[in-house]
Amino acid sequence: QGKERNFYDVLHLYNERKEYRMDLRTKKCNVTTLTKPFRPIGVPDNAHFVYEAEVGPSQIPNEHFTATAWDGTFDDGAKYFITVTHPDCVPLTFDVFDNKTGEFFHQRYFDVVIGITDPSVFIPPSECMG
């Protein structure tokens, strides 16, 4: 109790191999080199189907959706597990784990909007440019 928590805005620009991590409380920014590979968020062509489930009350129209789960291994040996909506393939969860590198990525998606509504989110904060 009584301790302030830090929250961060993190931007990964894989084409530049840079991570911008800004502390939202202090506005201090740390820029580091990205070493992990870009992982596209979607169902890879070599994915294995795991299960399908209805989410929400299936007996009420427009109050449920179908989710499908997939797993597999990327070319570099990292394991993944992803769930998406069906048939639109909107991501719900995305997990990656690599025993060799210790990479662990655990992401959940909420309030997803299709497309890029604000391209400025890919511009590093001004606090990171000094």
C-alpha cells in the first residue's frame, strides 16, 4: 500500500528494430534494440486446429460468437497458441513461448476495431526523441 505503480506505453517498430517504452507517470522514455522476431498476429498456414467454442448465450441471436483455437511451432522453434473469431479471424488471444530464448508473449485483445483508425500510434512519443 502507498506505493505508486508504473504503467507503460510500449511501441515496437520492427522495421527499425526499436522498442520505445515510456513510463506514463514520469514521462521517462527508454529506447532499446528489439532482438525478438516480428510475430504476425493471426493463424499461420501451418497451425493445428485445437477446438471450436461458442462464446455467449448461443440461443440468443447476435449475443454470441464462435471462437476457434490453434497451436503450432514457428520456423525458429517458438511455440504459439492463438484463438480467433470465426469466420472473421479477429484475434482474441495470442501466446508465444520459446524455451531457447525465454521469449514469453501473452496478449489478450478487447474492443477490437478492424483497420487502423489512428496512424499516429506508430509515431514514437516526443519524450523518446531527445
